[in-house]
Amino acid sequence: MKNGVYGILKARFLIEDDSIKNWRFIVFLIALAIFMIANTQRFEQKVFRINELTNEVKELRSEFVDRRSELMKLRMESTVSEKMVAKEIFPSTVPPIKIKVKKIKEKSFFDKLWP
């Protein structure tokens, strides 16, 4: 056991005659580690991007709600009438009247021939 641990510490498995197998495995492990690190990096970038977009959506939604409430306030009759007073336009005191238009019935071809 002592010779085995001492051999590993001295890295004799890398310089022996059949060490080419060991080198291939080590290179494979290094390539796998690099691939995993790159994959993790891309995943974290996507997570950060998703968080940024989520925050942007929240900000835009709150801005939309603010603008909508502001528009509703501006559309109120009291707000409009206050702004029209400056231009000397006042709300009507007389209620509106519904105008009815009677449609003239067009005579058919036979009615035009024989009245």
C-alpha cells in the first residue's frame, strides 16, 4: 500500500510504458470538465437574462397601470369640464334630444308600374 500511494504521489502512472491509456483518460476528463464549465456559464447567463427581462416586464406593467389610471382621470367628465371652463365652453343644462329619422320606403318595380 505504501508503495502504491508513494507511486501515485510521484506520478509514476504517467511515465510508465503503458501510460498512454492514462493520458487519454486524463485528457478526456479535462475536456469534460471544460465542457461542463462552459455549459454552466451559458446556463447562468440565460438565468440572468431571464431575471432582467422579468424585472423589465414588471416595470413596464407598473408604468402601464400608472398611465391607464392617469388616462381614466383625464377622461372623467369633471376633469374635461374644468379644462373647458378656461376656453369658456360650459356643459349643457338642457338634456340631449333623440332625433328620429323616418326611412322612406322605396317602391318596388311593380308598385312603380301600377300605382
